Amino acid sequence: MLSFDWKRTLVAAIALVSLVRSPVLAQETPDAGAPSVQPPRVQTHVSPSYPAGAGELAEPLVVRVAIVIGEDGVVRDAVADSEAPPAFAAEAERAVRGWRFIPAMQDGVAVAAQIRVPVTFAPRVAPAPSAPPRAAEESPPAAAPTTPAASPPPDAEEPVLDVTVRGSRVQNPRAASEVTLDRAAITAAPRESAANLLSSAPGVYVARGEGDAVAHEIYLRGFNAEHGQDMELSLNGFVPINQMSHLHGQGYADMNYLIPEVIESVRIVEGVYDPRQGDFAVAGSVNFDLGVRDRGYQLRSSFGSFNTFRQVLVVAPEGEADATFAAFQFRSSDGFGRNRGSLSGSAIASYEFPFPGRFQARLHVVAYGARASIAGVLRREDIESGRVGFYDSYDDPSANAQSALATRAQVGVSIERRTEAGARTSIALWMALVGFHARENFTGYTQYSRTMPTWAGRGDLHEQINNDVGFGASFQHRTKRLRPWAAVTGDVSFGLSFRTSHVTETQNLLEVPRNQTWDQRVDASVQATDVGAFVDTDWNFTRYVHLRGGVRADMLHFDVDDRLGNFIPQFRPESYVQGYRRTALGVAVGPRATLEIVPTPMLRVLASYGQGFRSPQARQLEEGERAPFARVHAFELGVRFLPNEGKRFSLTTAFYTTALSYDIAFDPEEGSLTRIGPTTRLGFVAHAIARPWDWLYLSTSVTTVRATLDAPPPATAENPSPAYVDGQLLPYVPPVVVRADGSATHKLFGIGDDDVIGRVGFGFSFLSSRPLPYGDFGAPLALLDATVSLRYRFLELSCDAFNLFDSRYAASEYSFVSNWQTSTHPSLVPARHVAVGAPLSVMFNLAVTL
Amino acid sequence: MKRAIWVVLFLVACGDTGQSSVTYPILAVGASSSSFEVEGWSIELTRADVAFGPLYFCASSGASSELCPEAVQEFAEDVSIDALAPGESRLGEVRGTTGEIRSARYDLGISWSITGNAPTASESAPDEHSFVVEGTATRGADSFSFSAQVDLPPVFAGGHTIAGQRTEVHVTDSDTSLTLSVPIEAWIAEIDFDELAALGVASVEIRDGVPALPDGSADPRQHARDSLAGAITNSHRIQFEWSTGE
């Protein structure tokens, strides 16, 4: 039974008034170049009780409590003034720990803060006659108000003593186009998976061409990042999602294990300008930060098209930090066509807790498994001639034997300490076991056995097995704010990172239906290790000029046991034992720098430059090779228009160029990636976000790029007619990407004391015609997803529609030779193939939140 | 505004993507006349049908299945060429991409699919053979009719009857046509008609599988068949000639 305790309310009110009316000042003297700071504000509070057994107070007692408030508004730590009587100090700490705040904001970004609040205990007085009865469990008596708010005690006017804003400097943008997707952006459009969140970032297109258990394909600003080769993806800032030397694609990054409901924000740096960006940050980097801001218990059931069922359970106990939660997801589907069914489950648990001494720890564990059938690619001419249905697979046993299994078990822990002066030190450890077992046939019947040359035509069903056991650690330290000269402030950061993976790779050709192996292509073990270090600085030269940057160095070494190396053909007498073991080591060093000019508070001009790298596929290395990294040079010049600190509107425009020393592209013959030479990109991006009212969110972006291939590999005896020529447009990369997201949430009407809240949202993507090899162009693509929901108290009913136009589109397009025996004589001219995207799909969701 | 959008689209999307697609006609020309002289014999052909296709053009010099997994251009059909038809006959279209061609591989009506257990004749193959010819050989008072059925299958699954036939051309656009020259006279000229005449029969059937003579030498009919096969696959292959304009 709910009750009203006027005494507690008044005590809290006094504290609130203290907060709101206090002249909150930054602890650090504001310098000319310091960004604007908005202190934390109390959102909900817990009233203190009068300590049981404590003696009667003769006069009001003020206990000052220093509290640390996280970026999520949760109180992470509370320490009462040591001079306070222990019973009152403990009760003040207990109460304040239950408060929730609107977090401190700096430049529109939530940041951690430390404040001190006075909690006043007054002598107990009899309740006023009009006061509602006190609940039985509220005994012992609550702390009484000192006096009516109109005449507060002397200490009630005492301001919050200080506020220290923390973590803000890390959030300083490294490029104009850098974007952080908050929950408003994340939840605007319906999402089928966590990877689809990336579509809301400018210039990003995410495709799923190989079923529900294979990583998405990512396209970003002229890069065909395939399954992650050009995108550094991480979780909670320190757990890498990319895998080194993955058989299915270098930098393979499977995001399917992430549960969208527990992703609090996504930071996307398009380009490589931050010294923290490591391996695979070629087109950019993405970090998923997990957390649940809406606390409570949520059970969400979804059912819809193609017999798709999804069940999500999120447990986020009240009073705990946003990063403390447990979530479970189960999904099953028949798929939108033949051989597309899937089954998956994912569990993520995360716990954040403070330690004495300003330490804060965060632990998370992940378990994931998925198996999906794969319909495979279809020749476009076979679709057009009606030989195969658009959403079908080939009527061939090898085609319908395609599937993938993915598993992941992961644990990560991070410990961080922040000093009052603003210094921050953190260390993090992680370990992950990631399994991948796929059977895919892209080319039908074209392959000959290397082992037994007379074996042919048994189906190009490539079995790929990649098992990765990896662990790593990272250490970072950022100094307190330094002031070497009066007008210059800044800090210096140092970081170390380490990761090592033991990867076993196997690739065979299988003959269905008994999966008999008829050729071996890969049988190798790889030990890959990356040790990285960086130095980063962030300096403000007056309020107008900010300079950030540093340098990063990575040393990678590889130990490869290629058991099929030095292959002995059948016709050659054996004169040695087959196998090729080798080691390689290389160092990649790259500077990164960002110059920010702030001519007016609402205008920021950023020029960014950086060098990044991508590690090589280990099996392509030769003995003693200096690990030839793919190096990228990225430059961006952009302007941010942020009227009123961008709270209601922001506009970003930027020109960018990137040059990559060598690119790699998908080779369907082997189902893996091959080098295609250096590439260059030149483009422009514009991104606007509007929040004209609290209930409306709109975001739109346009990204254009001209991506060209500078020097493709020359013709060889093995490949006399290479698909690429100098200066050609980079295949598969859309020159124009348009994205729009929007949502509106508003009270519709009331039922009793509660409102019925309605919400609509959408996400729209447009991709211009994509160039393909051999002179082809793919069709342009326009997709609209939409959602509508009604929420009443703890119930929410919603409907998500994906591909509302029911467009028939190619999620991915390729051009290569295949033989699916759909004609009398096979074509040997590379032909367009498509992995089709899903048709109109509707999901009905019922969510119960307690 | 619209204009600006189109300008942006043009700037970023214009440009080539490497090779471009080409499609051009493939023609065949056979014997200039059905009557011709071979070593004193007057040959009068009444039928000369050649099975042809599929045909693949490769960028490599040796167009085997290993060295040419991808073709630059192709005629992935099978047809029967009436080599006695006057003038050029159109067979269909070659399609592919622009680029350098250095060799060709093709079948002569009998193909062996990569998934097949044995070679099979195409539906268009004349009487299910690679080459069928009928005619009369006359020298003075000596005269006899002859016919030949020659089968020329690939030797392994996924392979082709003719592989690595050198041919040099750079096809830059579709304003091209390809003419196949079928050298019927040269093929027939490889037959030893004196040897066949020595059989003393009015009608000679040249074919494969004829037993050797008691002295171990080849039967003239087998010899003639082998001569024809050698001419078709080695010494006098079908020739390719590209010309600008159809």
C-alpha cells in the first residue's frame, strides 16, 4: 500500500531545493576553452529515516554526503562526512544511494559527476493532523523536517559544495562526423538485430546475406567492410568483437549475440582519428555500450511473419546501476523463403558495483548459440527467367545443405578508479571462446579436387570451421586536468592493450547428403597476438582552439601451422612431408590528430587526420614477413552547427578522404577474401538531428562517396582475366546512402490516473545503384521500416513492420562464375548473383514491464 | 536543389567499373563449294554438318579448365552448322565482357558435364555425332560414295574437346562480329581416297571402331576417320575471325 510521508517529503524537498538553487560550480576553475557544463539534477529520491536507536536531536543535524553520479544518473558511491554521528551518516548514505539523477551534461553528452549534498535530520516532532497515516514498515520514525520550506534552517541554504564533472574529455569528438546513437536514436526505428542499429549512422548500410547465424555485411563511406574487416567493433569499450585471422573473413565480427534491448548507446567514429582505435579501424570503429536505463523487469514476446517468434527477458533491478542487468533472448523463425529457418539464443548478464576508494568494477558474461539454414545466392538471370523463385533456393541438394552454426562464450571485467582531481585509471580483462561452422555453396558445381584431381562435380559446398580462443587485457590512465600555462589546459592519456587468439581453421569440400569430404583446402592453426600502446593528449588553447591527438603503435605476431602448405600434387613423388610452418611479426605505427576551432559557441570546425591499419590474414603471410598491414590514411574536414548546444538541433557536414594501401574483396570461389590492391575514397556527409519538442526525434543523413580502385593486381597465369582494372569504381560500394530516422511519443488519452502513451517511429534507407565487377551496376534500393505502439502502465503493445514497401531487393550482390546446372551448358562468364533481402515482415510485440 | 542533387549523384557515381558487357553475333561460313578436288579425286559433298559449341574465350593462352575458370566471352550453346550452306549463317550471339582474348576452348556437339559420368551428345548434334559428311568421290571411271560420322568427345569431366586454341583479339565493344570458318575442304583433303578406293566397294562408311587389318595396319575406314579427327582437332581447326561491324 502506498502512503505519503510528509516529513520525508519535506526533508527531500529541502535537499532538492538546495540542489536546484545552489550556485553549482565546476570544481575545476572554468577556463576559457572549457565546454559548457550542466550539473546533475535530482530525478527521484529516497527519504532518509530517523536512525533507530539514535538519540533525540536537540537541533537540526546536517550530514554532508559526497556522491558520485554516473553517466546514467545512478549514484555509484556515497560517503558521508566523517564528522557526522555514525548512525546518521550511515542512514544519509543509505538514502542518497537510492536517489536517481538526471546526469550532468557536457556539450549535450551525459557525463559522470561528483557532488556533495547536505542531508538534514531534525528533532522529531509530532505529525501534523492532516498528514496521511504512516505505513507500518516505515517505523522507526522518519527524519522530521527541520522547518517548513519557507523558512529553512541555516544549513538548508548551504549549497551543494562542489561538482566535479568526469569523463567528459573522453567524449570530445575526434571528427565532425563522429556520432553517438543514444536510446532515442536506437529506439526510433524497429530493429531486427543489434547490427541494424548501425544503419542509423551516416553512410552505413548493414546487410544480412548469409542467414541468421553469419555476421552481417557492413558498408560504410565507400568501404565494403564485409563481415567487419574494415570496422573495429567492440563491446563496453574493451572487448573486441572482431576476430583475427578468421577463415570466413579477416576481422569477422558477429554482432548477432547482442540483444538490442540492452544496448544503451553506440559510438561510431567514421575514420581513424582516435589513438584508441586499433586493429580493423580502417573505415571506422563502433563501440556498443550495454546498459538498461529503464529499470525493472521486462518480458517481451514477439510473433509475426514466417512463424517468427522472439522472447526477451530483461531483469534490471531498481536502484542498481544501468550496467547491472541480465537479459535473455530466444528467437526462432521459419525464414522468409526456402532453407532460411533459424534458431538462436543469447544471454547477457552484467553487474556494476563500486568499491571503496573510488573504485568501480563492471563484470559481464555472454553466452550465445545460433544455427540457421542458408538459402545461398541466386543467379539473377535464373530469377528473371523463372528457373528459381526470388525467395527460394536452388532445387539442388548441395544448395539446400547450406547452414551455419555460431557460438560464443565470453566474460569481461573492468575496474576503474577516478580521483577527485579528474584522473582516471582503468584495467580490463576479457576472454572469449567463439565458434563458427558454416557450409556454403556459392558457385554450384565448378570445383575440382586438389587431392584427387579426377574428383569433380560433387558440389562446391565449402565447409568452414573456425574456432577461436582469445583473451586480452587493456590498461588506460588519464591524468588530471593539467594547466601548463594560463590559457592552456589539457590532459594526457596512456594506454596499453593486449590480445591473443588461438585459431584453428579447417576448410573442406563436402558432398551431400552424407557430408563426405572430397577435398581439403585449409587445415591450419594460428596463434595471433596484438600488443598495442598509445599516447593521447587533449588540449584547449583558449576557448577557440582545441587540439587532440597522439600516436598508436601495434606489434602483431603470428605463428602459423599450415598443415596443407607445400601441397604435394598427386602426380609428384613425395620428397618431403607436407606442411608449412612459419612466423611473422610486424609493427604498425600511426599518428592521429584533431584540430577543433570554435569561432562561436554554436559552430565548431574540425579537421582530423589519422593513420590506421588492418592486420593481415595469417595464412597469407610468408616466413619472416614483416606482417604487411593494410594501412589507411584518413582525413576529414567538417563543421558542426550546434545552436543552443545542439539540444534541439544539430547539423554536421564534412568532406572526407581515405586511402587504403590494399583492399580485399570477397572471392566466392573459396568463400573468403582476396586482395584487390590500393583504393581511394572521396566523399561528403551531412547529418542533421532535430528534437524540436521532447516528444519528437528526427535524424537524417546523406553520404556520398567516390571510391576507386587504384592499382589492382595484374593478370597472372592463375587469374588471367582479373575482374578489376585501374581507376574503376570500387564494386559493391553504394555511392550515395541516405538515411532517415524518426519517432514521436505522446500521450494519447488517460484511463483512470494513468495515460495511454502512443508512439510511432520509422527508419528509411536509400542506396544508390551499386557498381559491380565486369561493368555491371546493381539496382538502387529503398527500404522503410516502421513501428507503432501503445503503452499503458506496465503494458506495451507494438507492431513492427520491416520493408514496408515490400521491395524485392538484393541484400548483397556479387559477380562471379557459377554452375547451378540450370542450362545445358554452364556459363563461364561472371554473372550477377544476389543474396536476397527479406520481404515485408510484420512482428507483433507484447511487453510487460514491472 | 534538384539540380544540385543530380550533380552530386553524377560526380560520385560516374565512372567505369572495369570491363563492360558486350554482345555480338557469331556467324559460320563453310565450304565455298560442295565440289572440289582432292589428290585427283573429284569430291562432291551432299551433306556436311558440324556440331559446334559451347565455345569459351579466355584471357589466358592455355584455355584449360584450370587456367581458364572464367571466360571473357562465350557462346554457351550448341548448334549444328550446315557447312555446305552458301554464305554466312548466323548461329547466335557471343556475350561477355570487353577484354583481351588469347585462346578458346570448345566442344563439337559432345560435351562432358563436370557432374556427368560420361560424355553426351547435344540435341543439335547431327545424328548425335560431332561431324557428319556424305558425298561421292570420282576419279575417271572410279567412283564411290562415302559417308563419315565422327565423334569427338572431351577426355574428362568438365573438360572440352578443343582446349587452348590460340586466338588473339581485343574486343572493345559490341560493334563486332565473329565468323567461324569451317575448313571442310581441308578436313576432307586429309582422307586418303586411294586407300578407300582400294576397298573396292561402292559405298564406304568411314567410322570409328573398325578392327585393324590382319597385318596389323589400320583399316582404311578407321584411318580415314582418324585423319578427319586429326584435322578437326589439330591441323585444321575451326578458325575465328572478328570484324568490326555486323
